[in-house]
Amino acid sequence: MQGLFSLLFATEPLETSSNMWWDSLCYDWHSGNRDRERGGEDLRMQNIMFETLAAVLRLDSESCQVAALHGLGHLNHPGTAALVHTFIAEHPALTAQTKEYALRAAKFDVL
């Protein structure tokens, strides 16, 4: 999945496609349809998706970073806040809008 973002969405975000890509994949954890506390597939998939989103967040592309923040905001992974705060600290030149969105993603407060 990281390849899709680094090879396509980094250069052509296709309107909102790169942001909304994660809605259908992550929203089950946001809505409670999936729960990592159940273990098994729910836990494994959430961890894999978190690692993928972390890799996309590290790409040198603002559109990919915002898309990763959007996914993180829906995934409800316990490592999200730490990842987002590290991202903000490592990117002091973030726009105010992107920083605000990142902070909202850290609280799972994205639409």
C-alpha cells in the first residue's frame, strides 16, 4: 500500500482520493465494528494498517502525509498520539492547518 502512495498519490492525489482511501479501510475501528481487544484478525489488521500509515506519514509529500493523518484519525490505534506528536516535532515547517489536522487525528477527531 505504501507503494500506491509513493508512486501515485505523492505526485497525483486525485482530488480527495488519497485522503478518503483510508475511510473504507479504517472506519470499522472508528465505529466499533472492529476492536483490537478481541485480538485475532482485528488486532493484527489494525497493527498492520498502523505500520502502513506510519510509513505513508514518513513520505516527503504533504498530500500523502495528510492522507495518513486522515487514516490514523479513523483507525483508533493506541500508538497514534505518539506517532502524530513525533511527526509534528520532526516537521516544524508544517502549515498551521496541517498541524491542527494532525492534532485532531491524534484524538481520533477527523471527519
